[in-house]
Amino acid sequence: MEGKQKELVHDLKRQYRLWTPVFVVIVLATLASFMVGQGSNSGTSVYLVRVGGTATYVGFLAVVFSVAAAVARIVVGPVIDRRGRRNVIVAGGLFMLAGTLGPLASHELVPFVVWRFLQGVGFSACTTALATAAADVLPQERLGEGIGYYGLGQAVSMSIGPALALFLANTEPPENLFIGLACCSVAATVLGFFVRYERDPEGLPATSEYRQRWEQRHGASVPGADGAASDADAGEGAERSGFLASIIEPRALPGTIPMLAMSPAYGFGIFFVGLFGTAMGVGSPGMFYTVSAVAMIAVRLGAGRFMDRSSAIRIFAVAVVTGLICYVMLLGAAAGPAWAAGLYYAAGIPYGISIGLAIPINQSVAVKNSPASRWGATNALFMLASDVGIGLSCLVWGMVNDAFGFSVTMLCVMGCIVAAFGLAWLCYPASDKRWRKRS
């Protein structure tokens, strides 16, 4: 009897395991891709100024990257669903590689429009396909936990990517920046070739969505040879009733809409908190981001204890509360110069916790509410909403800040956080709005 129980426990662990070889590859590829995205955004501005560019041109190139990324997310969503995840990851890696090698071939400033466009397209394609692949290979009973772990690649890159890029951009020659970014692009591309579960679904956990769909369709037959299980499988349920319908998955909106409202708070943190610390005269204002990244990594590592055992609304409520605490602490730092630096640095802790919870729980809601055959479009729409929320809000925050100052701007940011929770309460499915612990 005891032997049978041990065998049963072993089978259950195998059935619900998270850290399969392909999932490890996906996390590493995500790390490499976000190293390119984070590094190019932070390092390119320093490089351009060093070689004679202007701040206006730097800002223009940031818009080019954002537009390219947004357009690519719209386009690659249905492509991922129809042509397979691995193909898009590899293609995105090659686009990133071209965009990072370009500055080494030509040191002129004008072609940087092309290089930044290629970087944006490649980064967006890779990260969208990798997010979809992660959802494919995770056991459904631990999807929220697994998505939290998947975000480790993004969290680690947020901690070391900008610092490494700034270091390389300040070396001689400054083109070392693009050598480093090219190496990360190569790593993402090579790792993409090893995301091979579409050719071997039987190696996935038994309850993973991709394996279950493959078994229903093919049983023990051999899946498609080129990387996607088959055109029918990859495109099942794509609902090709028109271009707009193929790129927008409305069933992903319950998780996407709250994230759209929450993104402005994170946009202010990414683009303005460092400037706020500099204006206050805080030494090493970048320490805020290091502290927040450590907090984000810690909460992702601990996600297994609660991500799939608590309702989505409870987890998002914690993200909202910690987000509000972060900005209350920053307001306190502005009001109390005697302890401003300590509060400023410490505010990175609730900021990192908030991001570490809000992104995976909303992405999990979006994914669970959508059919598996549309997860490519689902993740594309979710990430697009985050990109748009951050990009547009930063333009607004800049204008509000110039007119009224940081304190008023942060009060507006807190209003967005509260609105995000209200939208979550309205949009989440009923099963995700139960406050009691799930059985």
C-alpha cells in the first residue's frame, strides 16, 4: 500500500511539474530577449549622446521602438496561433540581431531609425511568442504560479540589463554596447530553436493545454514536421472572420483592461521615478530600480504559495495596495528631506511587489478566459495594452509634471491604481472575484 501511495505521489508530481526542460529554455530565452529590450532602451540614449546625437533625437527613437513593438504585437498574435511559437521566436531573434548589428556596420545617426525599428519588432515578436509558449507548456493546475516564475526572466533583466548597457555604452569604443546586445540576441535566437515541444507534445506535463489539445486531435500520431503541430491545430478556433477579428481576442479583455489601467503607474515608475530622485538630490537614484527588481524576483519565487490557491481579485488587491503604498512613500520622501533618501529607496519594495503580482495575475486571467488556440492573440493583446498604457501615460505624466510638479502627478498615478481595481472588479469572471480561498 505504501509503495502504491509513493508511486501515486510521484505520478502527480510528474503530471503537475513546472520546471520541465522546455520551460527552463523559455525562461532563459525570455531573459535574453528582455536584456536586449531593456538594454537597448537604456543604453542607446547614452550612446547617441556620446556620438553627437541630441535629446530630441533620442526621444524620437524611443517612439520608433514603441510603435514598432506595438505594431508587431498586433501582427504576430495570429501568426503565432497559425504558424507555431518556435518559428516566431527564431524570427524575432533574427530581427533583434539585425537591429543590434546594424550600428556596428554603420555609425551614422540617421540609420538608427531602422535599427530601432528592427529592435522593436524583434523584441515584441520574441516576447509575445515566449509568453504564449509558457502558457502552452505549464500544467493548468499551476498556470498562475508558472506564469509568475516565467516572469523571472523579465525581472532579472530589469535588474541587470540597464546597468550592463550603461556600463558598455560608457566604455571605449561605445559600440561595445551593441556587441553585448548582439550576443543577447544570438542567445535568444539559439534558445528559440530548442523550444521544440510542438514537435514532441508527449514530453509535456499531462495536464498542459498544448499536450491535451494534441492528444485530442492526434492521439499517438506524429505532429506536423515544421515546428507547428499542424495548420489545423495551430489555427484551430482562430475565427478568421476578418483581419480585426484575427488580431483581437475579446475574451482576453477581463485581464487586459485592468492591466491597461494599472500600466500608467508602472510607466511613471520606469520613466520618472529616477528623475524624481535626481530632482530631490538623492544619491544613486537608480538604486530604486535595483531594490524593486529584488522585490519582484522574491515575490515571483514565492508565487507557488498563493498564485493558484487564492482568487485573482485577492492577489490583485495586494498589488493595488502595495502600489498605493509605494507612491505614498514617494510623496513622503518629497515632504520630508531628513529621511527622503531612505523612503525613496524603500519605496522600491512595494513597487516591485506590485509589479510582481499584477502582471502575472492579470495575464493568467486573460489566458484562462481565452481558448488555447487563441493564446497567441491573447498574449499579444495583453502586452499591447501594457505597452500602450505605459507609452501614452508617460506623455501625459510629463505634461502634468511640467505644469504641477511631481506631487500632483503621483496623486494622479494613485488614481489610476484605484481605477484599475474597480475595473478588475467589473471585468473579472465571477470565479475570480471570490474573496475566500479556493478549494
